Amino acid sequence: MAGGVAVDYGRAGQHREKMQAALDSAVQIAAVMQGSTADRQVAFRSAFDSQFGANASVLSATPHLDLSTPGEIKGRATARVRTSIMGVVGYSEMTIGVSSVGILSKGAEFMMVLDVSGSMKFPDMSGMTRIDVLKQAAAGLVDTAVANAPAGASLKFGYVPFTMNVNIGTGNAAYVANTTHALFTGTQWAGCVLERPAPNHLSNTYNAANKWHAYIYPPETTSTNCDNPGDGTNAAYQTVDPYIAGATNPYTRGPNYNCVRHAMAPLTTSAAAIKTQIAGLTAEFNAGTILAPGVTWGTRLLTPNAPFPGADPINSGVKKVMVMLTDGAQTTEMRYDACSKTQNPATPYNFTPAAFNLAGRAVGPTGPRDFFGPYGYLYDSDPFGNNYTDYSQVDASLDPLAIAACNFAKSQGIEIYSVAISSAAGPSTSVYNTLSSCASGSDHFFYATDAAALTNAFAEIARKSTNFVRTK
């Protein structure tokens, strides 16, 4: 008899699981449907009946829909199911019940964090360059989101192009210190910024006393082997190339050396405008790729306490969605040339991080061994106190830095989708594992190596993100 009771309860549990799935689906349909209360009730009942279906073991099933609470759709269902063994002792049926609450989102904010480094120029995506396929897929994400979102939903889009650093736009100089630094003599600030010292390097907060510092690539030694040689005084360059608005080449001698020239785009409700901006992106050869600044600035643009407009409050009922993509390993590209072995002939070479609001130790009297980035010289200045003993440890430390940036974003209520492209970001690589860890779940990570796969991945992200009903 005990075994028979267990069998009857097991069958009832199976009916309950099926009824829960049917109820969740019916609640979602009623949530997104436009029309009168009566029409939504009919659609709810029809969806439930079609999915729960007829079964000889189910004597009756009754679903109920409650639309009385704004922003919530409440469903419940009960059913009488026939027993077998328990009928012998007078219990010929039992009642099961389930409930479901649909939370309706008001809309979604999409922030695309996009790798525009030199490797994105490679033409290995079904005969197209990676950057061209990316632009096609990103525009498709916008179109799919607009097509799938229910009437009245709020949609916003933005993007953050990144290489080793991020350009916030020259129009945002009010949030940046030292945009008129003496080292900009002969040119002007191009829009890139240095990240604040830890623990504020990931923070999305801003106040006038805690501005970002203008990106300034320091003068190196006077050696002709240096990429950005100085004049021997630590206070000027041998050559300063003038700033040209609209130019995309980051290799300009002077303070803007290696600064990505594509500025980020804050959130906008104009799908047409963001698609036009995406179409203008290019990939340019540069020195190094670091994920964390892109993720961090994506977080800042999705949260309202950063100094940039457009984001709805956290927990306001609007989905916060970040889509991050890269095509290869992170690196600061160590220098093996004579620049790192030379000294100035007169004034001793010196770089002091504190003068740029950066952490770490001073560099000198010989030149640096790695390329300068948004956190300074990672190997030579060691701003995070990693105590490197070999340069290979620098690139390895960029993965935990990216994961920390992703974890902070997720702590702010941001849902992260990550996309790896090319074999250089394939399974067993460190960047593949990092992107997988950054994603909000296994179903939020994609690996795409051709045009169709990348386009489909972005479209699927858009479809998932515009399903504005969450059941619980």
C-alpha cells in the first residue's frame, strides 16, 4: 500500500509539473497581449487548455487569472486527478494546485561593448571582415528588438567601442581632469580617459571631486626605437601630431597615442540614430586589448548614477542588458625593442603614476617595457600590486580584472551576454573561459566563427531580452 501511495503521488507530481509549465506560458501570453480584460482572460484560458491538454487521469482542471495588480499578472490553477492504488482505501482522487506571477518589464536598455581592435580587420567571417559582420549583427540586434518588443515598451540602445582603452567623447570634458594639460601642447585631448585607482576603477559613481583623468600617453625616452619618444625632459615629445576630428588612426605621436578614436554612444531611444553610428565603426591597428574598461564604461552608461544621461533607475522595471564581444586574448603587448633599455642623454627618464592620478610605482631611469594603458604601465608600475616576476603574468592578470568588472556590472542588476568570435577566442582559450564566466548564465554565452552564427547570436539575444514577462 505504501508503494502504491508513492506511485499515485509521483503521477500527481508529473501532472503538477505539466500544469505549472502550462500556467506559466498562459500568464506570459496574457501579460503581453493587448486588448480588453475579457479578451486576455479568453487568451489565458485557451493557452492553458491547449498546453495542459486532455488526460484520462485528470478529472478537471480550472485556471484563474488575476489582473487587479498593476505590473503583475497572477495566475493559479487547480486540478482533480484520479488515483489508482489509493482508491482501494477510499481516496479515488486528489487535488493539486500551482500558481504563477508574471512580472512585466517596462522595456530594455541595450549596451553593446564591442571590440574594435586591429584584429577585427581580419576577413575570416564568411569572406567578410570581423568588424563588418559585427556591424551587421549589431544593427540586426536593434531591428530584432524593435520588431519583437510589445507595443508601448521602452527601448534604448548604446555602445562602447574598446581596444585597450575607451573614448568617452570630447564633448564630455566636464567630467575629466587635465584635458588642457601642458602635454597637449600642439594638439588637443582626443576623448580617451584613464581609469581611477582601485577600488574606484570599477565604480559607476561620479562626483566633481573624483573626476577621471584625461588619457595622456607619457613621453618615452629619446631613443628612435620608442613608439612615442620624448624630447629628453619628460615634459614634451619629439613629435606631436595634430588632432584631426573624425580621423580613426590611433597611432598619432604625442599624448593621444593609442587612444581609440571611436567614442562611446550613450543610450538613445532612436534606433535609426544608433544604427547610423554603428555603421561608422572601423577597426584600426592598435597596441593591446583589455576587456575591463569596455565593461566598466558599459556599466556606467546603464546606471543612472554615472554622469551620463539616459539610463532608467535600477529596479525600475526596465531590463539592463549588456552585450560584450571580443575576438581574441587580452594583451598589453610587451615591448622587446631598445626603447625599454635606453635612458635620456641628459635629464633622467621618469614616469610618476601619481601625476596622472594612477596607482603604482615610478618608472625610470630606462624606458617602460609595456604599452601604456588606462591603468598605467601594468608591468612596470604594477598599479594593482600583482608583484609580477615575468611578463607573461601581465596578460594572465587581465582575465580576473575583466571578471571583476563583469561581476560588478551584474551586482548592479545588469544582465550580461558575451560573445566570442574567431578561433583565437575558441574553447580552451583563456578569453573563452573569461567570456563564459562573465555571462549571466550558460545560455547567455555564444561562440560564433562565421557571419551567420554571429548574426543569429545577436538576434537571439534581442529576442530573449524583449521577452518582458518574468514568471515566478
